[in-house]
Amino acid sequence: MNELQAFRNEVRDWLEENCPASMRTPTPEDEVIWGGRREPFRNPDSKAWLERMAERGWTAPRWPTKYGGGGLSFEEDRILQEELARIQARVPLNSFGIWMLGPALLEFADEQQKQEHIPPIVRGEIRWCQGYSEPGHGSDLAGLQTRAEDRGDHYLVNGSKIWTSYADEADWIFCLVRTDPDVPKHQGISFLLFDMASEGVSTSPIELISGSSPFCQTFFDNVRVPKRNLVGEINKGWTIAKRLLQHERNMVAGIGGNTAIGGSGSRLEDIARSYVGESAGRIGDPVIRDRISGHRMNDRALQLTFARGGEEAKAGQSNGHLASMFKYYGTEQNKRKYELVLETMGVAATGWDGDGFTGRERAYTRQWLRSKANSIEGGTSEIQLNVIAKRVLGLPD
């Protein structure tokens, strides 16, 4: 038996013993775990599952063990994900800290900052939000105007951010601020971390057409931030910002290859059988059947391309602009998935409120609306296409 097979056997045994039965079911929206100081853990098994996975470092499987990560190799992580998928285990922790901030801290933070912030991210103790976009400065991120003035032992932050996902529920924020207004805009930006409970921080939810409010406008009024919370060098935050955006775009791209519909665990095939019916064991409508088959092939192609990108990164041959390619295609793939969902459901897809529609139908309609934001968040599709044209294809301006 080789080492990887032995590791697979170890993972299977551990999951069998430690993954509660209720954590092997689709995740209701109100049981998605984001961690942090205010996480309610409506299902007690969710807390146990998070604690057990975090103890192994498997909420961040490939991060170094000295910061609480799993220390796994690329191959071991792939086995872990395969085994989690095999038993349909719930994600123990959804976290901007894991998806975006943590990788940036591992690369750019000093040792004290790594020791302070990374282990709580792994354990889900602190929930982070992202302070990037500003009113009037969305795609032109480098034009940001939130100021951080040097006041000796601290910075004084004033300004506002917009589209700050879950800012009203977050514990800390990683934030781009302008620390030098007298140099070219890319050169006067710094990267700060601070507590959302700090005096002078306030949030205002932004209601979406779907009826939910995951986004906020966030205001900073004379917020004192200790200088030790500056990551990297003063005025050199743009380098960190760009790298973190690569991680964010990879995160958004990942939804494109996810075959499940929302947190329901249902697939396109399941929905089609429910609303279109079956004929001789196949989806009854040949057009819908053909479109779902094509979508599945694109899913698989995207997943294989992700894997190839991982192998290239492991070999030191990664193209940093792959993130833009993945983000654009993953966004379009996810939007097409929900278009197919609504087409398959027919009139049931008009469900919103009132009698006559199930909770699942109302949820799918809202998820379809939410998918439209994928082409904006993490950098608009237009920005990604510009990056691909210039940096990948080498086209002229």
C-alpha cells in the first residue's frame, strides 16, 4: 500500500468516526457556518464538526501546521476533498479569512501578525469582511479615497466602503486605505487590519432585488488603528491587494464548477426529473436533457482546468492571470446553471411569495437573481476580459 492510499484510508476512518450524520445532509441556508464571535450554531452538530475539522487543521488543509493548518500536500488535500464529497459532508466553515485573507497573510504578514490572526481564522473564531470598493471607485479600485493619517502610534481612518459583504456580521475587516495622497494612486495605498467593534465603525445594509442584504456600506469616522496592524510596508499595499484579488477571483470561479444548486444538494438532473419528468429512465424533455449534458461537460472541463492550474502552481509554472480566466468562466457557468434551473422549472420559477409555491421554488428564484452579482463581485467581467486580452493574449490597448 502506498502512502497516499494509506492516507485515504486514514481519512475515511476519521470521517466515519467524526462527521455527524446531520453533517452529511444538504445545508439549509440558516445552518451555513461563517464562524466568528456571533455564530449561533443553530445545529449543535455544526459546532462539533467545525471544532473537529479545525483541530486537524482541515478547515485550511494546506496551510502550515505551526499556524493551525493541516500541513497537507496538494495530493493529500485532493484526497481529503474527494472523501468529504463521497460522504456529502457539509463545509465546516465558510470564511473570507480562509478564501482570501489567510493566503495573503501567509505571504506578506510578519511573524507576529501570522501568529495573531491565522490560527483564529482556521478555528473560525473571527469572521472577516473585505474593505475594498468605495462609492464612485468600484472598477477603479486604485482610486480609493478612504484616508489613514499617521498619528504617531496609530493611524486615524476616515472614509467609507461599499458592497462590503456581511460587514454587519463581521468581527474584523481587511481594508485598503490611502496613506499618501501626493503620489501616483497605486503607490499611496496601504493594507490595514482592524476590529469592526472599534469606535467610529458603522454599517448600513444594502437590500438587493432578491430581498436579502448580504452587502453593506461601511463608514469609518476617526477610527484609531494601531500601527502594528499594518500588513507589509507603508504605501505598498497595492501589491497585497492584487494578490488577494487573485484568491478572491479563484473563490468566485469555484462556484462555476459546483454541481449543487445553492445549499440544497440538488443537481440540475434532480430538478429536471421533478419538473419535466422521466421517460425510459431519462429526463423526459430531450432539449433539456441535451442542455444539461452540455452543462455537465463544461463543469467537468472547468474542474480539470482548475486541477491543471494547481499542478502548474505546484511546479512553479503558474500564470498569475489564470485567476481572471477562471473567474470569468466560472461566473458565466454559474449564471447559466441558474438559467437552466429556471427554464426547467417553468412557471414554478415565478415563485416569490404567497401560496402556491414551495420554499425550495422561492429559494431557487432568489438564487437565480443572486447569481447575476457574480459578474460584478471580485472584479467585473469587463475587467477580467480586459486582463485576459492584455496580459494573456497580448492584444494592444
